[in-house]
Amino acid sequence: MLGYIVRRVLWIIPVLFVVSVITFSLMHAAPGGPWSREKQLPLATVEFLKARFGLDDPVPVQYLKWAGNLLVGDLGPSYRQGRSVNDIVADGVGTTVHLGVMAFVLSVVVGIPLGVIGALRHNKIPDYLATFISVIGIATPSFVAALLLLVFFSVTLRWFPTHGWDGWADPRAMVLPTLALALFPIAQISRFTRASMLEVTRKDYIRTAQSKGLRERTVVTVHMIRNALIPVVTILGPVLAFLITGSFIIETIFSVPGIGRYYVISIGQRDYGVIMAMTMLYAAVIAVLNLVVDVLYAYIDPRIRYS
Amino acid sequence: MANRTEALEQPAAAGARAASLWGDAWRRLIRNRLAVVGGVIVLGLFILLFFGPLIAPYPYQEQHLVELVANGNRPIGPFQGEFLLGTDDLGRDLFSRLLDGAQISMTVALVVQAVVLLIGLPIGAAAAWYGGRVDSYLMRFTDVMYAFPDLLFIILLSVTFRDTAIGGALNGVLLVFIAIGIVSWVGMARLVRGQLLSLKETEFVEAARAIGVSDFRIITRHLLPNALGPMIVAVTLGIPGAILAEATLAYLGIGAQAPRASWGKLVADGQQYLRAEPHLVIFPALVIALALLSFTFLGDGLRDALDPKLKGKQ
Amino acid sequence: MTVSDDRGQAGSPTVTELPNAVHIETEEGRLLAERLADDSRHARRLLEVRNLSTHFFTRDGVVHAVDDVSFDLDYGETLGLVGESGCGKTVTALSVTRLVANPPGRIVSGEIIFDGIDILKLSAEEMRLLRGRKIGFIFQDPMTSLNPTLPIGFQIAESARLHLGLSRRAADDRAVELLSKVGIPRSRERMGDYPHQFSGGMRQRVMIAIALACDPMLLLADEPTTALDVTIQAQILDLIRSLSEEFGTAVILITHDLGIAAGMCNRINVMYAGRIVETGKVDDIFEQPKMPYAWGLLDSLPRLDEVKGSRLRTIEGLPPDLINPGPECRFSPRCKYAHDRCRVEEPDLSARDGEGHLARCFGTEPGGWIQ
């Protein structure tokens, strides 16, 4: 088990390396530079800006400098905003993480029980209800969900503010963004959990448990749920990845001051410095999160832990 | 003593029915009402793909400024007159624009899955068949692809190349296909590899090799048909993801450019009118939901129908 | 386990609850409460099955998996249920412990009298108390019948904790003891191990330990060795035999292997197409079978003294469809000795030579055409 963990950790390094090369290459393959779309700047100014940001070095040198900086935690400058990316990230990362964690907790706390109940009351009313909710979740893109929630609850009913985020200082502002972000994961988790539970129900060892005269409650909680939830851990990786990329849209629509919103803005502004740095940041975070999920999975499945 | 051969030729008891693989699956699929409904809608969407422009009452980019002005320069609401679902803020018929969006979404779905198959299938098959280092390298490569969150990479690709020739082709739609396809083939490669690996060690493959059948033939004639079921399911279930990705990109302003009417773009254009003229967002949202759900239900139905564990059972 | 005493009444205590807070809902449940108080024998026979019919209601029709089956089992006796796949032997055993999957299966008629209680009249909760405590079940495939995410010690101790009210430590001790008894070395160390860390044979031993955890009166063993290596089979069967002798446990052994049945059982029921077609003591069945199907079974066993190169003997044809079976003898289509009467009427089980030896065949009845 320890060997598995070590191997997985070491594996992240080459992966991130390749990701950095790809990201860097893409940004430099894009025609035009960070300032080419704006009203034509005089050539001298462009040359000056390039030199200032080190964009006149040969490409491999630029890469090395950039990668080197990344390794020590320097995310580089923003070409358009006059700040370093580190500052931008420091400003918003807390908010984004807060939103992401809340959405994650919500999706697990709602999704798993929904799936379990749906499977246990298979083809009866609770199942239809749970399925209905998950159907809505997969049919509604997050931007649509966000807009609809916004218009209905915020603009029309005025229960929640339309924008802003202040963490626990303003709980009402947290509700809609979290809900909009969690909708799709709730649907995925509940569908998957339900399918997993249904499969477990058909297993032989459940019949063994029943032959021992155990209470139905015991059979479900001790024997079924444990086995059904282990596969569910495998989709937590994609769920986390979704929460990260989904935050772009949610933060934009609800004007939540997180780094996702800045990322979208940078895309529009062609601020390659920010785009590259934040892409690497996201990739690194997702790689680590996937690692955690994989290790967790290996830990909770005794067949892997003791082998 | 009864003749043994005659005895064996006795008709099997009524309970044992001769059933072909696909016939069995088809029967199971038909019984799944959700899947049938989904399938019908999918069929309808494909018809729209080819005949949408013919059905559309107006060209999607035509602005009906006269009527718009008559309406106080505001988007026209649905079910009111000549415009079935109303118009947008530039006087363009929403229904026709939805049809254009359907064409875009269905094209995305088809082209992306075609790319996925074209790239993913050979790579996965090669990895499974040749094993060893080839397999290793290919799997490491897919691991790297996995590290990139899909949407992130798609955005990156789209942003990078949007000012190039490809980016401009078909109003930016081609770029979207390619970007989504590049990200999506990994899953198919892994699936194909997994399926073929488990089949590779079977005896009939050994026999075929012993007879001297070429590798290529073994793969195409013997292995792939068995993997066909899961592949069909994967392709079908992958389409909602592609449609969703395209819609999200369009919403963010990447991908299909004006005046083309990708559903995501329609939502983006309509969101500022959400209070007064909600139809501009509601109808695109509904068709998106319809498309996503129909492919998902069809895919679920296919998966249940082709489930090897249920083969032979009713 | 609590049996509340109604003070002031002499004689049998009045109880309002069964163990584990199960409420008494039926008359039989009241009887059960008294029985559970001790381990003695309360009836003439351990098990009396009368006219048991279990049907499966499927889309294609009603499958008569078990049709009007009757048999007895004495305390401590080992009975074999023998027949080919699909003859209803597993469903019979599942019916005895009321574990038939419902839907689509249901026990539609009959009586099952276990230790004097008609268990078909018990409520589901009341029946639960019998399972594990008085009736143990060994399933066929040890690879899938154990929960892969729970340590085996836990899985054994579970029923002891539930039915015997043992504390966690006491139940674990008992589990260790059982593990030793079933032949697993270093039992205390292995309590925390998981099923995948054991071989197939060892897992089946664990299953036996689970089935015997509460010292049941009846053990149902459904093809316990079919999924195992031949070399391990003998060990497992020996284990079952010695344990049942030691604890006085009655065993219903389900198998399609006549050799196993011959070595383990006192009596045998031969089943075909959901009916019992012959029953009797082991020796009688093997030396003087009185039903053509039984002959076919015995005849099909390969023998060491056969001429090399000769073909194996089979019973030609296939078992009948169990959906809407007709009134004729169900074996008649495959029977070499069938007469016209066999094709229109089904024989009853009637007596032959030998104590308790019955067979379902017109031809072998006294005065019949087969001698």
C-alpha cells in the first residue's frame, strides 16, 4: 500500500511537467501576443512591454524561466492587470475554495442518501423522486441552472442577493452559487450510488447475511452500504474536477470574487500570463485531488489494502 | 434401445428459446420505455440535423426589424403571431435559430464521436494487442491527458487557436469539434483497450493465431465485434458531454460565433432579458435539456440491454 | 435474550416479546418464544414438510419450481436432496428457510413444521429469529458468498452477538473457537483477515463456521463442494460430517453428485422436475433403486471396470419445462420403460421394499411391468 502511494505521488511530477510543456507551447503557438487585439499600440511600446516581461527571449529560455519560477511558487505576472498572478490568486482563492468545498459537501450529503433511498425503494415513489431530481441535474447545464435560480429566487422572490460573496458573514449570498454548482454533482453521485446499491443488492453475500437472520436495517447498513459506497469514491475525482471548472461559470454569473472569475476575464483579455499560470495551478490541484481520491479508494477497499 | 442420435434431435423443451445476441438486446431495449422515448427524440434530432434549414420558417440570421420596432424595440414574445417562439433582441426568429442550434449540436455530437472513434479505437486496440512498451507509453500518455480537466483543456485549445484559420472555419464551430474530440478520445481508448485485453487471452484467439490469421484480421473480425456493445454505449453516453461542452463554450463566448445560433450562445444572448422576456432563455434551456436527456436515456437503455450479465435471461 | 416472566402465574411464562425486541404477531410466534428458551427437542421430528409448492411468477408464465413436495427429517439425521440442475432442490432448501426471492418467487401452499412450529405461519420478523439461530445455511460459491469488506471474524461473530446475546468479546471468542473447529490454523490471528486472503477451501470452512455459529438444529448445505477442487471436497465433506455428529445437527445436503450423497447421507430424496421421485435409505436407493430416473443417474456414473473407449451413458432428452406442467409422469418423455398410462397420468409415491422406501413409478409398483 505504501509503495502504491509513493508511486502515485512520484507520478505527478512527470505528468505536471508534460502539462506545463503543453500549456506553454499552446500559449506561444497562439497567433498574436497579449496586446495585439487592442487598438494598435505603437511598435516601440509593444517591444518595450515584451522586453519587460521577458518575451523577447528565445522560447526555450522563456519556458525554463517560467517553469523555474513555478517551482518556487512564483506564478508570474499578469500582462494586463499590472499585478502578479500570485496576488490575483491570493485575493480570490479563499473564496473559490470555500465555494467548492461547500458545493462538494452538499453534493455528497444530498447525492449519496438520494441514491441509497432510490435503490432501497426501487421503482417506488421515493425512487421516482430521487430519479427526478437527478434527471433535472443532468439535463441542466450549470449556466442554465445558475441563471434560472438567479432569476427566480433572487430577482423575482428576492430571497437571496444576486451577486457577491462574503463567506459566513453573508450566508444568504452563499446559497444560490452553491446550489447551482452542486446540482450536476448531486445528480451524478446519486445516479451512481443508486446503480451501485442495486448491484450490491443482488450479490450472494447479501443472501448470506439474510440467512443469518439479521435485521433488514443491519443488512443494509452493515453489509450493503459499505460495499456500495466504495465504487462511488471513484467518481469523486471527476466530481472535484467538475467543481473546479464549474466554478468559472458560477463565479461569473453570480459575480463571486474568486479566481475562476479572473480566469474567465483573462481568457477574454488574452492575458497569457494569467492563463498559463492558472492552468498549471488547476492542473496541479486536480492532480493532487485525484491522488487523494485514489489513495482513499485503495485504503477503504480491503481487497486492495491487504494485498 | 432408442437411437441416440434421434433422441438428441428431439426438439428442445419450450422453455429454451433460441436467441441471437442482438435480437435479445433489441427486445430488451424496446421494453425500456424511457430508452424508446429517448431514441425517438434522438432520431428526431438527427432529422433536424439534415433537414433543419428546410423546416425553418426563416433564415436564422435574418433580422425582422420592422416587426421589432413595431414591438417597441423589444424582443417579440412567443405564440403571438408569425414568430412561433418569438424573436430575440435583433428581431431574429427564435424557432429558426433553435433549429440552427440543433444542427450545430448534432454536428458536434457526430463529429466528436467520429474523432473519438478514429483516434481512440486504433490506439486502444494497438495498446491491447501489442502490449509491452507500446501499451506502457500509450497508457502513460492517457494518464497525462486525464490530468487535464476536460473543460480547461478545451477552453485552452479554443482560445489558442481562435484567431487562426481553423478557428474561423464554420464560424468557429470546427475548432470546437476538434478541441472536444482531442480531449474525449482518451476514454474510448481505455475502454477499447480494456475490452480487447480481456478477450485477447481467450482460446479462440489462440486458435486463430495458430492457423495464421493476420493480426489485423483477428482484431477486426474477432475482437472488435465483441467489444462493440460497450463501445456503442460509450459513444451514445459520450454525446451529452459533447453537447454540454459545446453549449458551455458557446455561453462563454468561445466557439460558435455570431450570427450562428448555438444553444449556449442563445442563452448567453438572452440572459439580460431573463426577467422581461424569459422565453429567450427558457426555450434554449428546454431543448438543451431535451437533447441531453434523450441521449442519456437511450444510452442507459442500451447499456442495460447489452449487459453481458443479463444475456440469455429475460 | 429476554423472556419476561409474568409473575404470579405458575407454568409457562407469558411473553410479549421475542428476543431482539421482536413482537409476537402470530400464534406460532407465541410457540416460538417458548421454544427459543432452550435447545431441547419439542416434536417427534425436526422437520416435516407437507405438500410444499413454491412457484415463480415470471413474465413468461408460472414456473412450478417445487411442486407438492413432502418429506421428513429426524433430529440429527443427514438427508440428501439429489437431482440434476433445475430439479428444484435448491428452491426446496430456500423454501425451508423462507429465503426464496420474492418477487418473483412465492411459497404458494403447504406446511413446513420445524421443531413443531409451522414456520409458514410465522411473520417475517418472527422467522428471522429462526434463521441463523436454529437453521444454518451453507451456500454453494464461497468466493462470492462472503462479504469482501468485512473481516471474517466479524462475519462469524455477527449471528452469535445477535441471536445469543453475547458481548463483543464473548462472541469473538466463540468465533475463534469455531475457526479452530473448522480447521483454520492460528485462528485468533486470522480473525481480522478478509475473505480475499483465504483460498476457496478455507473460505468454505469460514462459511461452515458462520452457519454453525449459534449451534443450529438444522444445517442446509447447498452443493457445498461443487465450486471447490476435488482434493478439497473430501476435506470439507468430512468436516461437515464430523461437526454434525459432534453437535447433533441435522443436515440437508443438496448435491448432484451421487458419490457425495452415498458417502454422507442416511437417507436420500431423488428429485426431478420439482417433485420427489424416489426416497429411502441410502443403501436401498443405491442397491435397489425403483425409479427409471434413479437408474439413469446411477448408470451414468463412470466405472473403473468399464471397457476402455466405450461411450458414457447418458439419460437422453432434456428436463421438461416447468411452466404449466401436464398431468402425465414428468419423466415419461425420457423414460425407456414408459407405457401409455405414464403419458396421461402421474404416479403417486408408493411403497417399495425397505423402510421408508417410496418411488413414483407405475412400472415398478408391485404387479407392474418392470422387474
